[in-house]
Amino acid sequence: MSASLKARIFDDMKSAMREKAKDRLQTIRLILAAVKQQEVDSQSDVDDADVSVILDKLVKQRRDSIKQYEDAGRDDLADIEKAEMVVIQEYLPEQLTDAEIDELISAALEETGASSMKEMGKVMAFIKPQAQGRADMGKISGLIKARF
């Protein structure tokens, strides 16, 4: 079995230190700080699934920040957030394509028998384990809403 995601991130931090890649190092430390915070909060070690959820949350925060910075005309800050997002996404599983997301939604609708917005929770519950960390859940939610 391959090294854990947490160990891989830690090894990459050491490499970034050796290479004096300041921006990359800063982002990796940010990731490790979020992981450590989760461990302290839960009083237990995190596994790869937990790390993926943390990374997904960090990417979502970056997306939100980028939008706010761009709306405010602060492209310099948006560029920093974009660079951080690229580093964070390196540790997430390969992202789902639009076609794969569409297939997932179709399968979820068929499996749950959902036919209205009232049943959206069922559909999201079906999709979330398969898409967490691999797609923007907000985007998926919007695509599901468009189907009703």
C-alpha cells in the first residue's frame, strides 16, 4: 500500500524546504495546520478520507476567496489564492469530468427515485461519497436543481 496522504504531504513539505520553494512550502504548511487542527479537535489521527475532506474544504475556501477578490478588483490576491488552490488540488483525487458528473447525477436520480426538489437531500447523500474531493459539490447541487 502506498504511503498515507498525510505522510506524502509531509514529505512534500521537506522537499519544498530543500528546494526553497517558499510559496509552495507556505501552502503545504497551511494544509498540515488544517490537518493538525482536525486531529486536535477530534482527539484522534486522521485517515486519508479525513484529509481529503479537509483538502476539499480548503479548495472551496479558495474558490470563494477568488470570487470575492475578483469582484473587488484585487487580482493580485486572487492570483495568490489560485496558486494555493493548485497546490492543494495536487493531493486530491483526479477531478470528475462534466460527463462523469452528469452520469453520477443520472444514476442518483434513478437509484433514489427522486422527482422533486423535496428529495434533493436523498440525491446529494447518494452522490457525496462518490464525488467528495473530486468535484465541486456546489456545482453538482446546481446541476441537480436544473434537472427538477
